Amino acid sequence: MRRRAGETRDALMEAAFDLVRRQGLAATSVDEICAAAGVSKGAFFHHFKSKEDLAASAANHWSATTGAMFAAAPYHAAADPLDRVLGYIDFRARLIEGAPEAFTCFAGTMVQEAHATNPPVRAACWDSISGHADQLVGDIEAAVAAHGKTPGWTARGLALHTQAVLQGAFILAKASGEAELARESIGHLKRYVELLFGRGDRS
């Protein structure tokens, strides 16, 4: 059965997700992407001008795909906004399973390679990572109000810090080959947020 144009485009981006997270952007060729997606090279260049064009589009597609997963996650049901923030962190820890390419961030992986050489890819990765952080800002602001805090930090700054810890945790897992180190880092992040709001062990 012949794919529709949108399905072919999505298949190419999904193939890029797997390959880039496994071996990096520079080591991933157009031929490999086409083979993994089951499409011809002509079909690739019908949709994308280059591998870098695909990479930028795929970062946006990654945001939409993962955004839908996080929007449906159960932590949103908590009544206390702080529990929603902490539930988000717990949810991220539960996603750390299997090989690094199964749980690491596509945008975070790409930007480590492309930040100095490909401004469109860098910008798309920033939009993905910062946009994800922005989804936490409302709950953090609500937690500040609900718990009567007057912090010397901003909700967006804390939201971005969660992403910095997560990306760093992925790097630890890749470098060591131990997913448990990523989970441990995320556990420290949860304790840090609890302490900011006066909850948890202060030792």
C-alpha cells in the first residue's frame, strides 16, 4: 500500500529519532534514514532539502510527539500543584529504562553536536527543550502561590533547571552505560524541589 505524503514525512522523522539517539546526527546518513523508514531517497528529497532540514523538522515533530505523551500523563490529576511538579519528575524517572537511545532526548542529543555548526537545528532544539520546560511553569507558579512562598527565583528558571538536570542525567547514562545514574540524578532533582518548598528531609 502506498503511503500518503504526510505518512512518509512522519516515517522519515521517526526513523531519525531512533538513529540519531543511537549514533548521533553526524554519523547518521540519509541512506540510513531512508532504509529505516522504508522509503526511497527520492521520497526523502521530496520532503526535505537535506539531512539538516530533516533534523530541524524532526525536533519540532519530537516536541509534538512527546508533548502529547506528557499531556496525557497521570500526574496532572493531582490537586496540589506541587504534587503535579513532583509527579512530573517521578514520571521522567520511570521513563529511564533500557538502552540510552530508548530514553534519551532527541533534541538534547542533536544540539550537543549541532549547536555551533547548524543554527536552524540549534534553534529547533532550543524551541523543543525550552517549550517543554514552559509546560511546567504554570504548575510551579501555582505551587509557589499555594504554599505561600516568596522565592528569589523564577518559575521559568526552575522549569529550565529541571531540563538541565534531565539532559545531564542522560549524558551520565550514556558515558557510564548505567541507566541507574540517570535515575539517581533525577531523584536528587526531586529532593531539591521538595526542599525549595519546605517539604522532605532537610539533612
